[in-house]
Amino acid sequence: MVIDKIFFTIITPIFAFAVGLSFMMIKLKVSARIERRYGPPIIQPIYNILKLLLKEENISHGVIFSLGPVIALAGSILTVLFIPYAGIKLFTGSGDLIALMYIMVIGSLGMALGAGESANPNASIGISRALTLMLGYDLPFVIIIISVVLYYHTTNLADIVAAQAHGHWTLWSLPLSAIVGFVVAYGALGEHPFDIITAPHEVATGPMVEYGGKHLGFLVINHAFHIYIEIALFVDLFLGGATNVLWFYVKMFAVFFIMMLFDEVYPRFKIDDAVRFFWKWPTIVALISLIIVLVK
Amino acid sequence: MDRLTEEQAKTIANMLRKRSLWMIHYCTGCGAIELPPTMTSRYDMSRFGLAPFVTPRQSDILLVTGYVNIKTLRRIITVYEQMLDPKYVIGFGSCPINGGVYWDSYSVIKRLDRYIPVDLYIAGCMPRPEAVITAFRTLMDMIDQGKADGYKRYKRNLAYYKENQRKVLG
Amino acid sequence: MNASLELLLATPFIGGLLAFIGGKVHRWIRNLIAIIFSFATAFEIIGYYNVTIKGIVWGKLFGSDLILQTNPITWLFLFIVTSASFLIVLFSIDDMRKEEDELKLDAYYMYLLFVEGAMVGIVLAGDLITFFMFWEIMSWTSYFLIIHGGKRSMAAGYKYIIMSVIGAYAMFLAMAMLYAKAHSLVYTDVANVLLHSSPAFVIWTIVLLAIGFFVKAAVMPLHTWLPDAHSEAPSPVSPLLSGVLIKMGAYGLFVVLYGLISVKLAGSLMPSVFSTPLLLYIIQWLAALSIVLATFLAIMQEDAKRLLAYSSISQIGYVVLGIATGTSLGVAGGLFHALNHAIFKGLLFLVVGAVIYRTGTRNLSELGGLIKKMPFSFVALLLGIIALAGVPPLNGFVSKWMIYEALLQKKEVFLLIMAFVGSTGAFLYVYRLVHSIFLGQLPKKYENVKDVPILMQIPIWVLALLTIVLGIMPGLAMNVIVKGMAFFGFKPIAYNLFGFPQGTAMGALTTINISAGLAIAFVVAWILFILFPKSRKVSQYDNYAAGQVVTEDLKYNYSYGFYMSFSRVIKPILKWSIERVYNYWVEAAKIFGDYYMRRIYTGNLETYNAYIVIVITLAAAFVLLGGKIW
């Protein structure tokens, strides 16, 4: 039992990374095909990460600058352990959905601190935008979390998954929440049209402006985790989790594939427009869904 | 499993490096106009793992597209020194080679490799995207064979480069 | 150890007086006395850990007994008051040394200890007269502390004392009403009377008392004094005000809601919304509005202490929100958050005070990059902001989690949404704080800044350690809170040292797993990180600027108007200001006063003579009639 737990604790972050990385690979290829290009080789992200890690020289602006990517990665690894997948629930009993919401922040905080120490205004602007956008999508996010929690009368993510296994997926019972959840997860991933944070032409890749070499490599790894976290949470909350790894992967891939299509067609929101957007339609729809849950 | 020797490790690292080259294009002159077709669907340089990037910290290749005058030289040197090893420089078009049409201008640098080490030149005014891609492929081969060692030369002959830079920049 | 309650109450007052006298001899004698007596007070409360003493009569006034009492909740607040005061006295020794006027300093220490004594008195009070007496001592002595800072603090203190007096009048009115009915103001008597009173009477009592508490606790819309007073007060006083003094409002609310009346009684008097009595529900809404609006205002600030002051309004909102839920979990969460807020807000104000001590400015856009010069302060501030933002594994997270869960259990969804949004908004302003002070570019003028002296660091470290300890082991605080709440008739909640098992709330929480998991994940990531080539340290001027060379004279930093884009979003909200409404009334009162004053004080000597004659005649008539008018 204990051996099991230790084994899965080690294997889960690796699994999460592999899933996130595979999505990154597929995304490069799919977006290339949509743009009528051939696209890079499918394992290009692996080359990129390894090249970055193997750079002969790295620069650092200080201790926190170096620790930033490390804390970001540590936060992501921790978060992954709290998300149940394919019937495996490791730490889910030690922190419920509300705790998870705040555990997810640890990584971003580390990232923000590291970027802040680079003493570059582009990084600061990027962080300012990232936090503003976070406040933007947080409002609809908490509303849908509350509606799901009140619908199932528990904040334990594993119980929510189990309840869906016996009944309907939340997608069918709370369709409005699911739609908003998709928009929020999409916004949290920072894809078009919400990619003003890292906009290369305006703020020179935002928070990452001074990061290069192994630091940047860690951030790319962290991005793979980030993709996994957002989508796995969506699958657990709305698509009923899964009983085996393959089915879980398929569900995640379906969600990610739709996201990729959105990513390709949209231009960029200005940051205040993005916040206004999140505080308007997603919030209204989420509130309607919440009221339906309350009245029921 | 035996421990990798340093030589083998370097070979593997070079193999990886040549497959993922990120470039920062310093668009000083008209040469930049040839890059969009190279990047986009028609020629699609991402096939070779090449991608345009923004800041010198993230990039491996410095692409100097066009003439370099004294004012921009200072920026180019800053950008070059901010890049992380290993880093490569490509001179694009005839201007960085010998000044091109600006060969007798008072304010334009004639030979870029007197100031920073250039690994590769692409001749032509302008070089077509095919030529650009050929250049990148050549650079990849050079990296694979360990010949693209401009950054090492820069460190070795720092006094020489600094002297030349000082002469122009003052 | 086993000092009697009277001695406990008297210690800070005696210390204050002695410190003032000692200051006449030598400043170190004064400092030593202040330290010893504030430590003695903190030491004396150890004996009262989880002790309940029903009541000690220490005097009699208007036929009502004056009573001191203690129970675990009292102990919790005693702990906050005495330990915070001790740490603040320690911090003051070095920080206030720049004050040259020794007489002013003597008075400063006296008032500091008097405020502590007054707060001890409030907490120990077993009747409303004692409570009110010490409440007023606290208001006035803290007013003298606030105006210590100079001209601008004078105006801030004026605003503070005016609003405090208004609050005190409201409380006094409530007390008079109760006294007229009960002829005694002992809590137990008052509770008995309220049990058999009409609903209108009970509601009016609560409303009037709550106005007094809300002024002190700075719940919107009675908060307008706080940002000025807390930011203009001297650096060591701000943590006392923000961390401790505003908690007295929360304590008063707790005593009135659950000591004088009970939720059951309140529920029987008025309609309920979401199974909360209407009045409590309104209080909750005020608290929730405080949370959101004060957070938004804090995001806009350019002044470190003002930012923290607005954040205090927002965090006290969580305390009041928790206390007003009326369920065991919510009230426990509210009380725990009061303790946590005292710790992390004290910590943040002290660190900002340390920064001001070294740099002489609290303007966020003038600071930056101090992490290289003041690394210890940076770590302390980092712990403080993580706790404030409610991110695990530090203490602020646990109490906020309890409040969220309590609101979820009661399905008070709209309040919950506001609490969540306030918490996310907190990320914005805490990041602003750490970024603008410690990260970013170091201005040239702060090249020679170093960390603060050891005497100023000790309080910072004690508080920083507490954020970690209570974050990992919330059970330590729960021991006190749950026992104390049983005293007020609450059902005990299930807890253990490391959190809450399934069944207490809608989910479970084990803090040790989160913190241990984070530590292990961090070590793993760190080992991965150091496997790869070491980094070369570069200067802050070797920076990306699109090829431009960054030089020392160039300010290459983004620190002014950090959330400009966000302020554009919330501009419609910011147009509304309760302060403007108050100013309108002040203006109206002024015009009214001017007009009628001129009718009375005409400036004409004959009119004044006539007044004198009339008054003397009336007084003579009064005496001649044997002191009887009719």
C-alpha cells in the first residue's frame, strides 16, 4: 500500500509531463497544418528542451531569479499530485478543490518572483498583465467551482469524479458551467486571444524576457505541466475523469484539440478587454448556472 | 552502461543543438524583407527546427540582415554579448561582407567579422529564401562537425575584437 | 506566572508610567523598562492558557459591578495583544531612535504601553462599563500615537478620533439603553435582559454597538479613517494599529453576538436568509463588500503603507465575515484569521518599517531591487505576502479555507464569490509590494543600504516563524479557539494538529502533506536544476533593452502605475467614494454651523452682555427656588 503510493507519487509527475509534452508536440504539427505548412519534426519540443538545458552558459540576475523556475516546477509537480486521474488519487484526500485552487498558485508565484528579479520592465509588465488576467478569469472560475461543489455536496475532487462515474458527467448535468469552465481553462493556458502576457512583439515574451538556457528549459517543462493541470482539472470536473489512463488521455486530447482550433483563429485581446470579457459573458453564464444549482 | 566520455557528450549536445536553432534577427537593412517568406508557409523554415525569437537570452543565432552602421554596431555587440554560449552569427547579404552598396560610406562598417566573429555569410543582394535555408543547413552541418566555433574565437581573441570595436566606436 | 487578573491589567499601565519617569533619568532606562514591562505582560498570560475565570469584581460604578474575566477566547486575544506589543516595543527601540525630542519619545513609550494595557482591559472586561472605559483609553492613547508622526499624521489622527468618538457615542447610547433596562451592565445580566426584550430593542442594541465596533474594525462604510491613520502613524505603530487594534472591533462583535445574545435568539427575532439571521447577513455583506472594494483600492496604491492599510480593511472583512457566519467552522475560521492577520500584517508592516528606516521613503515607485541589500527582510516579506494571499503552506491559507468552507456549507454563494475574488485580488497587491520594494532595478542612491539592526530583526523573525508554524500546525491555534468557543455555546469542530479530517467541512485538509509535498517537490526540482551548468551572475544593467545599453542613470524599471490596465477596468467602481459622501456632510454641517453660529456669536458686545445677564438671572432663579425648577 505504501509502496504503491510512493510508486505512483513518482510516476504521476512523469506521466503528467509526458502528456503535456505530447500535447505540445501535436500542437506544433496541427497548427502547422492549419497554416498550410509542413511543420517541424514531431519531437521538436524534446530537442528544444534538451538544447536549452545543455546550453554551455547560463546567466542569473540573483538567487530568486534562478529559484523562480525551480519554484514554478515544484509548484506544478505538487499540483499534479493533488489531481486524481484514471482512478489514482494520491494527495486528493489531504487537500480539497479549494486547497487545490491555491496550490495551483504556488508555481505562478515563484515564476512571478523570478521574473521580477530580472529587473526588466518587460518582465514586470508581463507579470502585471498575468496577474490582472488571473483576476479576470478567477471570477467565473470560482463561480463554476462553487456550482459544481454545491451540485455534488463535496469539495473532494475524487468524490466528484466518483459521483460522475455513477451518474451523468457534469457536462450533461451542468452544461452552462462546463462551457464557462472550458473558456476559463482556455484563458488560464494563455493561448490566443489571451496571450498578451507573453506577447513577443509588445513585451518581448513578457516574464521570460531575461530567461535563457536551463532556466528557460525549466519554464518550457513547466508549461507542459501547466497544460496537463488545466486540462486534467477540466476533465475531472466536467468529463467524469476516467477509469484508465488511455481513456483519460483521450478525453484530455479531445479538450486540447478543440482548444488548439480556437488558438489558431483568434487575434489578441488587450488586457483590460480580456478582463472585461471574462467579467461579462462567462460570469453571467456561470451565475445563471449557479442559480440553477441553488434553485434545484 | 558506461559513462559517456566528454567527446561523446559534446557530439550528442551538438546533434541536439543543430536540430533546434532559435534566431534573433537584427534587421538593420532591407534584408529583413526576405525573412517573412522564409518563415511562413511557402518555405517554412520551422521544418528544420528553426524559429524566430525575441530576446538575445533565448536565441542561438544572431542574424544580421543588411548594412551595419556605427550606431547599430554598438547594439549588435550588446546583443551578441548578451546571448548565451553556444551562439552563432550569420551575416546576411553583401553589406556585412564588404559594405555592399555602402562600401564608401563614412558611417557604415565594411566587414562585420572584424568586430564580432561571423560563422557564416550569405552572399547576394538580396539572397533568396532558398539561399537562406541553404545557409542554415550549412550552419547545422558546421555545428554537427564542431566547426561553428565563433563564440570560442571571440573569447580567445577578445583583445583583437575589442581593439577593432574601440577604433570605430571610440 | 500566576499573577492575578488585576496585576495583569495593571502591568502595562505601571510600565508606561515608569517608562515616562525613567526617561527623565536616561533613555536606556526608559527603553529597558518598556521592554521589561511589555515582556512581563506577555509572560503573565502564560498562566491563563485554557483557563476560565468567571468573574472578579474589581470595583463598582453606578450600582453595576466592574468585572474582569477570562476564557480561552480572551486568551487568544490576550496573546495577540501582549506578544504583538512586546515585539513592537522591541522594534521601536532602534526605529524610533531617529526621533530627537526625548520628551516626545518618553510619551511615545508611555502611550504604547497604555494602548497595550487598554486592549488587555477590553479583552478582560466582564461588563460593558469596564469595556467602554478601556475602549476610550485605547482610542485616545492610540490617537496620541498616531499624531506622533508630524503634520500629516495630525490630520489623519483628527479624522481617526472624530470617527472613534462617533462610534463611542453609538456604543454609549446602546449601553445607556441597556442600563435603563437592566440596571447593571455585567455581560450575564445584560444577556438575561436581552433574552426577554422586544426584537426592536435587541436589534437597536446590536446596531448601535456594531457601529462602534465597525468604526474600530474599519468595516466599510466606516473605514475612511484607516488608510490615513495607518499610513501616517510611525512605522512601529502601524502594525499595532493594523495587526491588533482593529481586532478589538472584531472581538467586541464576537462578544456581543455570542456573549450577549446568541444566534438562536437572533434567529428567533428576525427573518433568516440562507439560514443566517438577517442582521448577521447584512453584517456579512458589509464585510464582503469591504473585502472586494478594499482589495481593489489596495491594488491602486502607490504608497507601501497605504497599500497595507487598505489590505487591512480587506482582511478584517474576512474576520468579520467568518465571525458573522454563526456556524462553528466559520466563527473558528474568523477568530483564527484574526490571529493570522495580526501575525502577517504585523510582519509586513514591520518589514516595510525596516525599509523606511533604511531608505527613508515608502513611495513604491522610488524603491526597487533591495533584495540584494536586504535579503533577510525580503525573505520575511515573502513569507508575509504568501500568508496574506492565502497560499499554502502558510497560516493565512488555513483560516481562509475554513471561512470558505463555512460559507459553502451554508450555501452563501454570493459572499463566497466575493471572498474568493478578494483573495485573488490580494495576489495583485502583494506582488506589487514585493516587486516594487525588493525586485526590479536597484536605484543608485540605495547602493549602501544594508539590513536593519538585530533588535529590529528579532520581531520580524518571530512573526515570520509563526506564519510557518501556524501554517503547518493550525491545530495549535484550534486548541484554544475550539475550547473557547465551547464556552460560548458552540458545537466543537473536529480537528487535528495538521488540519481538519473529512466531515468537519465539505472536504478534508492536511497541511503537513501539502507542505511536505512542496518541500519534496522543491528538492527534486532543485536537484534537477543543479545538474546543469552553473549560472554566471550578471549585473542588473546587463539587461535586454532591444540592443540598447542600460546605464546607471537610466531608470529601467516598471514600478509606477503597475496595474494601470486594471484600473481602467474598475474605473466605474472607483467613481463611488464613501469619503466624498462624508465630506459632503461635513461641508453641510460647516455651512449650517456658520450660519447659526453667526446668529449667536454676533460679535456685538451688547449681545454677549445680554447673554451673561440672562445666564446669571437663570442661575440665581435656580438657586433661589432651592435647586428645583418645578
